[in-house]
Amino acid sequence: MLFIEYPKCTTCQKAKKWLDENGFVYEDRHIKENNPTYEELKEWYAKSGLPLKRFFNTSGLLYKSLHLKEKLAQMPEEEQLRLLAADGMLVKRPILIEGDQVFVGFRAGEWETLK
């Protein structure tokens, strides 16, 4: 199980606490120090079944400063994935990967399926 987080993120802290309280063993990865690669993001996106926009940290300062709200709809998927791979602060977190399951953001109800 891979847990990708930004340690200062309160949602990541809640998710990590949930994993610990439920006895999960996971590899912890700091998203800013070890940003997901283009290949990883492409694989996780395919496995997740989610729209690619869900992988963007839409409340982040970088997302807003790049005016991505207006640009993403016209941007090809390849370009969006490359943009996400370029800076971890653009990526929504936490991300949890367990086999073929990929969770973006923390929703305890969704994560319950791991038990």
C-alpha cells in the first residue's frame, strides 16, 4: 500500500491517522520531495476510473495562479498528466494505492472498502 501525502495537509494527517488506527501498513511518500511521475499518474488515473480533474488540487495556490480552472477543459489529457508530474503541489492529496484500487482525497467511507 502506497500513501502519498503532503505532511502539512490536514486532510493527509486525518487520512494517516485513519490508516494507523485501522492497522494498515503502508509506504509513506512525501509528494513535494518525491512527486509522482508521468507514468505513475497515467497508471493511477487509468485504474481509478475517476475524471482526470479529480487528480488536481483545485484549492491550491498553484492551481489558481496558473488559471487551470479555465484551461483544463481544453487541455489534452497528456498535457494535464505532464503538468501534474511537474509539481506535486498541483496533485490532490492524499493518494492511496492498493493493488488496483486508487483513492484520491480522503473519504473514510470509500477507504472502508480496504478492510
